[in-house]
Amino acid sequence: MRITTRMILLFALTALVTFNLKAQLPPPTANRIDAIAAKVMEETAVPSISLAVIKDGKIAYVHAYGNARLDPATPAGPEMRYCIGSVSKQFLAMAMLLLAQDGKLKLDDPVARYLPNLTRAKDVTIRQLLSHTSGYQDYYPLDYVAPFMTAPVTPAQILDRFARIPLDFEPGTQWQYSNTNFVVAGQILEKVTGTPLMSFLEKRIFQPLGMRTPIDLDAQPLADSDAKGYTRFGLGPVRPVRAEGQGWLYAAGELAMTGGDLALWDLGLMEGKLVKPALMNEMIKATRLENGAPINYGLGIGISNAGGHPRLQHGGAVSGFVSLNTLWLDQGAAVVVLCNLDGSSAPGSIANQIGPLLLAEKQDPQAAQQLEQARRIFSQLQQGTVDRSLLTPDANSYFTPQVLADAASSLKPLGPPATFEQTSMSLRGGMTSRNFQIKFSGGAALHLSTFSVDDGKFAQYLIQ
């Protein structure tokens, strides 16, 4: 591959941005993220990881680890694209919202208004397509590329095969993930706009948000300067993987981009840059089935509760790649994790460990002080005493002479803790509830539950 001056400048700029972004995170947090990524990569044998972190409404860390290509060994860099798979669905959902904002369509329009020849098109709505409640059968349920998916295909051919057969259930009565829904939605968008889906995304989403690296994998394969996809059977060696045939990804998973550009998308959602609040709410509110039951999915994105914080999340998996995009809108935080190994659990494992670091820093300013005081009280209890100035009157009454005696006789033999870590934090009864895990070198482990009031004193200190 010929290295051009433009490529050198782009790499230098990316490296400079990465350095500056890393400086925005406290060094302990950045180091912890590096350690998490290194450990997960070792455990999962994933060739490389590319991640981006948003904290306090700003991109705070962008980094890549491992080798994006194994032969020859090519170190991963944040400027490299990875396939994002079904995370692409967020972009099509937003595109449909933009058309609704433009007055070009309505979310509750029947599919028949645009594609009348599909099964039950009069009974299925655009909203049901985007929320996976339509009943159209999924054309890509398998986690590998079946033989029929190696041949090129058009969106119309996908719909002829999978959207002209009986529905799997009555529209709106069940939730079932189906890539076919988004092929239908993509075809509706192209019919309404008269332009290719990728052109619309470029003009209305990528350019306004400053996203420069997204490509349509059906039209432009990953370059030698991007990550390469790999697979692995059981605990066998990592091997190159065969990609889907042209056309199979389309609107359901056709995008590839850098982790940094996916973080720019997350910022756009946080800042409400693309659609009005009422339409944004349509995307991120839980869909309800016909019987009123809510599901953990909005329009092109999953919705859940993570430690009391509303979490938006969607994963993606195409041949050779796995991705996960997680946002906490109320916290101005997000974690993007991309990897180049089929079926890998690495993105989920990394995101689950990074998320609490971001939320704890923002929501629990007393965490360090409470941890130190909890350690101090534990050491005192091993000696049969307690500093009562750290306790509320209720907690003081709990620590009777009998409680202190039992604490000393049962805790002192364990010796000093090997680890003493906070595992969760929440609010309850006007107080802050925290849970700690205490481990000892001999293998014993204890659970500590505390409640603290505004001045930091403990209203509860229970060891189990």
C-alpha cells in the first residue's frame, strides 16, 4: 500500500487528538481502562480492541490495543475502521425520524403506503419495523455466514424471500429481533427520498456531526489500513473469516467507522443536534406491545436501567467483528467498544467494567472517603471497638457490647483484608447505600452493606 502525505497527516492528527483526549481523564481512570482492555484481550484472545469514552459530555479517551491485522502484524490504531454491524440500526432509525420531522412520513404510517406488495403491509407500521414488533421473519438469525449469504443480493431480493412469507406473529403482539425490518425501512427511506440510504446518512447525519470515516460496506470494503475480521472455533487458533456477500448487510448492518466517529454520534444524541426533543423521545422510550406490556427496546436502540441510570445500548455482530455502543444520557457518558473477532464477549465485558468508573466518578463524590472510613471501622471491629463519631445515633445504638464482642471474636482471626472494594452504590430512604466486598488471603469473603447520610456518617454498617 502506498503511504501518502495526506495519510501521514491524518495519522499524526489522530495521534495528537488521542493524546489530548487521554489527558482529560484522571490518570488512574485512564490506567484502569488500559488494564481492563489488556485483561479482557488476554482472556478472550481477541486480536484488537478500539474504544472511545465520553465523560461529562466530552470525548475523554480514544485508544486502540492489539493487532488490527495479524499477517503481517499491524498494530491497531484509533484511526482504523471496524465494522459496527447492527449498531448501524441507530442511524437508520434517526434517518426515519428526520423524515418524520421533515413531514415526509409518519412513524405510524402503514408499510403499504410505500411497499404495498409485502406481507400484511397494511397492518405493519414503520414504528413496528424500527422496534422489531412487526412479525417479519429475520433473514440473518445465525451467528455465521450460511452458504446462501456468500452470493451477492439486492434489498428487493431479501424482501422477496423473507418479507413475502407469513408473519411470525401478529404485528405489535411480540418482540422479535429481525434484520428484515430494517431492510424494509431502508427501502422505504430510499423510495421517499429518491436517494440511496448512504447518501442520506452522509448529508443529514455524518456531515452535521463531523463524522468523516463511515463507509458503506456493501459498496466499499475495508481497506488494508483498516481492521481485518477474524474467527475462532472453540479454543482453536484465530483465523481469517469470510465476509457476507455484497448486499446482505444493507440497512441492517452496513456501516464501518472508527470508534471516535461513533462517539461523535453519541455526542449528537446527548446534545439533541439532529431532531427535536419530542422526536428524540420517540426513539428512546420503551415500546409497548398491543397488550400494554413494555419492552426494553425503542427505535433502533435498546433501553435498560443500569444502577439507577437510564442506559441506551445496542450491539452489533457481522462476520469477523463485534461492537457495542452504550450511552447514559443523564450522565453525559458513553462507552464505544469495537473488536475484530467473531462472537467475542470482549466488547460487553469491557463496557460493563468501564461504565461504573464513569458513573461512580460523577455520582459518588464521597466514594473514596466512605471506602477509607469503612476500612477503618472494619479494622476497629476486629479489635472489638468502633469510632462512634463516624456513626449516626441509630447506628451507635446498634453497636452494643455484645455486637462488638462478636465482631472481635469472628473477624480478628481472618487477619487484614487482602482487598476491600465498593461494588455498587444507590439511593434509598434519603441516604446513600453502598455495598462492599471484603476478601482475605485465606479465601474467606464478606459482604458489607452501608447507609450514609449527607455528612458522611454511617447509619448502617452490616457485615454478612
